[in-house]
Amino acid sequence: MRTPVRIVFTVTNDLIYDQRMGRICTSLAENGYDVTLVGVKRRASTKLLKHKYDQKRIPCYFQKGKLFYVEYNIKLFFRLLFIRHDVICAIDLDTILPCLFSSFIGKKIRIYDAHELFCEMQEIVSRPAIRTIWKGVEKLCLPFFKNGYSVSENISRIYGENYGHRYETIRNVPILELTKQTENPRENFLLYQGALNFGRGIPNLLEAMRDLEIPLVICGEGNFSKQARDLVSQKRLSQKVLFKGMVLPDQLGEYTNKALIGINLGENTCLSIYYSLNNKFFDYMHAGLPQVAMNYPEFRKINEEYEIAYLIDDLDPKTIGSAISKLIEDKEYYLRLAANCLRGRFVFNWQTEEKKLLEFYEKLSHTLK
């Protein structure tokens, strides 16, 4: 019996809400890999849930900003020196430096998991000095990461064009659960789930809410959380917009299965959003939930084949409100989208993407023999 290949994944979150890494690590662990996921232990972190892979969290004094990244990356580098592994995978640029340096010392295989076009994210693009730093990190490190994958074909293409690597595409999609009830009676509320960040069209959505009778439930937090709550207060929408904060995956699924319409917006101010194929797009699909989403390439490509969403071309509050009203008032259209969602989930599911993941790591494993 061969010794299991040992893989370490590195992230900058505290692990408990990361459904994507949970799926990846579980799939690999169930197929004979020795997997460790390393993240951050914050002051507000709760007890880790038990999984089939090892989890390690690094406590940090600084909780955000430049000093957090400096502290965490230094601590992560030294932690990696003492974790036995054959393969190291950096999730996005914010953990790539310690992965690069420790892999040089230990002569380990390096992988880059591009969940985002990191240097093209709104919070990076809007700060030129910060973008210059991260772009420098990207140019320094990515030439050494010949193996990798991303969540969308366009992100893989862009990294390939910039650095000459052929990255795979492994989508961030839910597990197909046929026993899951997807015909629950819908309740009368809109759902926004995911990171509450700049560039996600939140001000426009809240402005549109002023003319809508249906309430909005927001599940998630992010760098726009305070501003969002301030806007709700200023616009006197407190009775109509409900913030649920960070919600555990199982609880989040309960909201998704009950909502009437999913909201999936993003400002066309950076390539990361323009080429995004976020997990909420597929979470809504698997719940049989029609959504309002942006008419961006990755969404449009899927929607042209399955028509699961009402795609909008701009974030004018009237455009958003009109799209929501269309889904509420046109019952035949709504039911057609809901039925298409349930069809689409048989194509876009983790059971399909898992095969690509396992094939990717199996090829790498052969280089270790």
C-alpha cells in the first residue's frame, strides 16, 4: 500500500464558513490523500467542526489590514516548515509568498488555486498603491507556480496569457443532493448571500428596495458591512432589510431553500467581478431559486443554455427593481426559470467537478513516485 500524498492548503479565513475548501479537502481526503487546511484563528472564531481532513488555525494579533497580512504570512511560513507535506497549494495571492519560500526550502510541488483575479478585485483596483504591491507579488511568484486551477474559464485563460501556464477550470459548485427537498413552499423574501463587499452593487440594491414591498434578507459580512447598515438606517429600510450576519453553511441552505428570489449583483468596475462565476450563482440554482444576476460573460454563457436567471445590463435601481418585479409578477416565467434550475444542477455539481479535481491531483501524484 502506497504512502498517501500529503497536501497542505493555505487560506486567510478561519475555515468554518469556507464551503469551497471544505468540498475540495473532503474529496481529496476521501480518496486517499493526507490533507491539511491552514487558516486564521481570529478573536471571534468559534470551535472548528470535525472533518475528514486536518485543520490548523494560526492566531493573529492584528485582525485586518497590512499588518494582518504581514503577521499572518510570517507565521504561516514558519508553520509550513513544520507540517509534513509533499504538495503545497496557495489559495489566492494573499498566502502565496510563504508557500513559495517554504516550497523552495522543502523542494515541494507548488499549486496555485485562483479563486479570484486577485489583482483585479474592487478593493485592490480602487487603491493603486496596494495594487502595485500585489501585482509585484503576482509577478514574482506565479512564474514558479506552473500547476494550478481556477473557478472559471476566463480566469484560467487570463493567467495562462499572462504567465504561460495552462491552468485547469474547477468550478465552485454545490454537491448534488437528490434527497434534498427543492420544492419547499417559497416565502416572500429576497435573499442576498455571500461576502458583503465593495463592488457588489449593495447601494443600488438598497435604493431599489425603497420601491419594493418584498423584504430583503442578507446573509454574510464583508468590508461593506458597516456602510450597508448605515445606508439601511439612512433610507429608513430597517423593517424591510434584515441582516443575519455570518451564517453557517447548513443554516444558509435553509434560507436559500425558502427564499423567493436570489440576488447576485456586481459592479463592472474590475475584471474580477466581470469574469466572476461565484458560488451563489450555483447555490441558487441547486435550490431551484430564480435569481437576478449580471449579464457578464460566465453567467451569460450558462444562462443561454439553461435560462436560470434574469440577467440585467446595469445596476440602475430601476433596472434592479424592474427585474425583481418581473420575477414576482410573471408566474409562468418564474416557474420556467425554477424548473431550469433543477435541470441545470445535474450538469453543474460537485460530483462532476470532483472528477476534474481528482484527475488533476492524480497527475501530480505520479511525479512524486
